[in-house]
Amino acid sequence: MRLRARAHAMAPGVGMSLEARALVGVMGIMLIAVCACAILAARVVDARLLEAKANSAASAGARLAYLVRPGMVGAERAEIERWVDDTMRDPRIMFVVVSDTADAPISRHVRDSRSWAAHDASMRLTPVDRRALNSPEPLLADGDIKGYVYRTPVWNDTPDAAKRHLGYVTVAYMDPSYALVRAGLLRATAMASLIAALGAAPLVFLAARRLTRPLRRMANAASQLAAGERPERLNERGPMEIVTLAKAFNRMATGLSDARESLVRANRELESVVRARTAELGRTNQLLRAEIHEKNEFVRSVSHDLGAPLRNISGMADMLLANDGGDLGEDARTKIERIRANAHLEQNMLSELLELSRIGARPECPDIVPVRDVVDEVARALAHEMGERGVTLEAHDPLPTLRVERARLRHVVQNLVDNAVKYMGDRPVRRIDISGEVNAGGARLVISDTGPGIPERERESVFHIFRRASTSVGAAHGVGVGLASVKAVVERWGGTISLEGVAGGGSRFIVRIPADRVTTEEASQAA
């Protein structure tokens, strides 16, 4: 069962396990929280460090302004230089500028030329009266605040003299140790985050595994259920959600297992019933085959036994008419001709019955037969009868090519055409049309005529044996077997035949042949 669960877990399309998802999720949340705290702490530290830098710059500027004031009052340049040099001893001072009231430099000492160049360029763009006073301005380097510049005025405000503006002192302060403190803080934060993540990972994994243990048991039970086994009931204890899910699964598993067992029992019973019915059907089929065989044998025997006397009667009638016809009276001659005609009619009926019995008796030997060739054969065979009755036959190409017995196909076409010729009557237009088409469902062969037609109520019964249409009574000789044999042949192919009326009179016989009886080339072209 474990192997099946592992195989399912490694199947394509299956994602991470719940333990892995929980571990990744909790670790991600912890990392995000630690990173947020680290960013917040870094911002707070940066603000405090920048504030310390600004205060240091302001303190250095205020101190220097106080020290150089006596020298600026007495215009003692050496005194000013001495205090500027003293200020520059602090390595954190980048440059110092002492200027007069017009902001013209009196003394300038520069330690970092890049800082001075950036500050000087900024000052050139700002008018003297708009330059910041007593407010630390940030000193930028590579887009980052490296220090502050503090500019303060120098006043002569001794008690024995009037207050007078003497000039300005500008001090740039930059302390690299602040950056080191900031980097150390970030390293310590990162290390603390890593240690916290590594320490929490096993705890998170164990907690997730404990939480998903009922789900793993449920997955194993579902695999058993899918394999057709009845799984063990799940433990219905634990968190409320797990208990609810376990109860629902137990109900589902019990219902499915009971239903499967009932279905198995029903299948077994059904199989036994099917075996019994199959055996019964086999016996019935054997009886039917035996009865059909006996019927066919009976028809052949009757045809043979009745055919011989009928042939004798017909022959004797012919002999009487040939030898003694001149000595017979008109009444006797008419009766002998009626005997001969009825004998011929009965012989034809026996032949057609015998042919009908043979349709389903012997196995079929299909061949590739073009319908057009068979139509031409039938037209030649019935040319004399059609000529006597003034009937024309028109075949409209293309006609399909079928996989059937040639003799059976000719039997179908000849019977339908012969019926149309015999029952055409005295119609003003005497024409028979044959057309066909092939589609994805098979082929259609349509034979229509301009005869008197068949009433709608009789269009089904004319295919029954010994049944003739009311419009054909007295019009021609027939026994009602031809259409029944045509229907038997078409149904032997797996097709159907139907009869429709034509506007203005006439009949249309539609023979539908299944696709497996149509040649592959024509079927593919139709598709």
C-alpha cells in the first residue's frame, strides 16, 4: 500500500506533498517577517545614524564659528587658519570653508575633493540669500547619504559692541564608522534569520506531518477503495475539520463498497440468466434453422412435384393447339389457351417461390459490381417488352459500384424495371428513370416510373408475398412474389427498400445500401 501511495505521489501532474507545502509556506512567512523586521530596523538605524551625523556636523560647525569669531573681528587671518587647521585634525571633517558676508572664501581646507566638488556645484546654482543656514544638508556620494554639510553665520555679539554679521562657516562631516555599524547590523539580522529558519524547519515539518497523517491514511483508504477493496474505517478523532472529513469518507466508502458488492452479486445473477437465455436462444435458433431448412426443402419438393405436372399440362395444351387446333371449336380453343396460360403462370409462381427460398439458404459470394453494367444488361434483356409498350429507360450517371452478388443485383434491378414496364398501362408519358448517389452513410439506388402509381395505403403491403397493388389487377399477369424477393435480397445486404409516390402519378422505389457494401474509393470520395 505504501508503494502504491508513493507511486501515486510521483505520478506526472502531482505537486508537492502537504508537508512540503506547509514547510515552504511557514518558512516563507518567517523569512518575509524577518526580512520586514530587518528592513524596518535598518531604516530606524539609518535614521538614527543620519541624525547623529547631522548633529555632529552642526556641533562641529557651531564650535568652529565660535572659535574663528575673534579672528574675523580683528581680521587676523592667521588666527582663523589656526582654528581651521585644528578642526581639520578630526578625520571625519571632509572640508571647512570660512567666508565673508558675501560668501567669498577667507580660508578653505579640503580633505575629500569629490565631496567639495559636489557641494561647490550645488552652491553655485543657489543664490547667497537662499543658501541654507543652521540646517544640516545631506552630502551625497554615489546616490547615498554619506554625511552632512552644516553652514552657520558668524556674528559679533560681544557685550561691548553692537551685533554685526562677520561671515559664514561651512563644515562637511562624514563618519565611515556609521556604515560599518549599519553593515554589521544587517549581517547580524541575516544570521539571526537563517538560524531561526533552520531551527524552525524541523518543528514545522513534524507539525505538518502530524497534521497530514489523517490525510495520508485517507489517501491509502481511497486507493483501496479504487482497487475494489473495502477499506478499514478511518479514525474519527482529531481536529473538527479532519473528523468531519473522516466521517464523510467512511459513509462514502461504506456506501460504495455495499453498492459494489451488490453490483457483483447482480452481475453474477445476470451472467447466469444470460447463459440460460443464450442456451435457450441457441436451441430456438437451431429449431428455426431446422424449420427454415424444412420449409425450403418443402418449397423445393413442392416446386419439383408440382412443376412436372404443370409442364405436362402446358405441353399437352401446346400439342392440342398445334395438332388439333384446326378441328377444335372456338370455345374449346379458348379454354385450352386459358389452360396453357394458367399453367405458365403457375410455373412462374413456383420458380419465383423457389428463388425466394434460395435467397437466405445459401451463403453469399459477393463481387465488385458496377450498377451501370447491370442496368445495361437489364435494358438489353427487356428491350423487346419496352419496345412493344413504348417505354423508355434512362440511367443517370454516376451510379454506384457495390460489393454484392451480381445475380442478386440483377434480380433486384430487373424485377423493379420489369414491374414498371408491365404495369405502365396507357400513360401518355412512359419513362423509367434510374439514378443513384453515394454518401457517408452508404448508397442510394432510385428507380422511378411514370405509371399509375400505388395508393399510399398499399405501399407497405406490396412487399409482402402474394400481395399486389389494386392498380395492377387486370393490367398484367403476376403472382405477388417479385417485390417480396427484392425486399429479401436488399435486407440480406443489410439495406432497406421503400416506396414513394410521384407528383402527377408514378412510383419511386428507393433502395438504400449500407456503407460496407459500397466500394472504398467511392465511399471515401463521398465522405
